[in-house]
Amino acid sequence: MNASDLITTDPDILGGTPVFKGTRVPVKTLFDYLENNYTLGEFVECFPSVTREAAQALLERSESVLLAVA
């Protein structure tokens, strides 16, 4: 799954902030939750429009990108 399957930007949705595709949930919100010691499960409970699979795939994609440049 590539990034365009997971996230989208649209000037009409939150001013172009990257969001999970099909939602108004900013991608940054997932990282903020994890940074503040919330679990992935807690994140998807608070944002039911984001599937656990989409959140997990985004984290895996982020890991791949970071490791590719390391």
C-alpha cells in the first residue's frame, strides 16, 4: 500500500492538511497520540473513521521511508 492509498490533501479539507483518506482526521493526530503514550487501539476508538488497518499501514509505510534513508 502506498501513501496515496492512505492519505490525501485537499485545500477544502482542513486547509490542505494531510488527512487519512476518506476522513477529516489529520495524519499528525496519530503521531501526536502515540507520542503522548496512547495506544493504536485508543486512537482508532477516538477516531472511528480511521480503520486500524489504515493506521497500521501508515505506521509501516513511515517506518519503511525512514529506514530507506538511514
